Amino acid sequence: MPYLGVVPYLEIDGLVRRKLPRPGQDGTVTRGPELIGGVEHRVIQVVDYDPAWPVRFQAERGRIEAALGSRARRVAHIGSTSVPGLAAKPIVRSSPATTPGRRIRN
């Protein structure tokens, strides 16, 4: 069983939960897995597709390529905003790749 620090944990539906004991032979009932840190209380906004997302990505791609120079092999638009017509959280994500064996330093 994997461990998070000294707390055994399970991953259920993408959430990390503590593994707690199950009811024993004596009938003692304990709680099942619980979310570590509790439930996040924030609004997750999913919006209709915005044709400005690819434009925003292209601008960000230019900034990334300028920063990485010749080390940039590819900068990909990833995540739900990269799928035309798909509703998504309005967060434009990118994934830069560099030439293998070349390190990026400040």
C-alpha cells in the first residue's frame, strides 16, 4: 500500500483519501476513507467555448518560445480549451517540450 508521509492513503476518483479501518469482527463501525484536508469550498466555472482561447494560446506560445529560444522543440495547447467547441474551465494551458538532453537554466 502506498504511503503519503506516514498516513496510508488511497486514490478514489482522483481524490487522495486516508485509509481508515473498516468494521471489525466485533461489529465496531468506523468511518470509511475521508478526504485529506476536507472539501474545497470554491466555485468551479465551466463556460461555453471561447474562440479567443486559441488566440490567447498563440500569444503565450510566442512568449514561451522567446524565453526558451532554440531549446524549444514544441509548445502544445493542451487541456479542454484546446478542443474547438467544447465547454471548459477558462484556463488556457500549454505544454512546452525541449530538445532531449538540453537543460533549461535561468
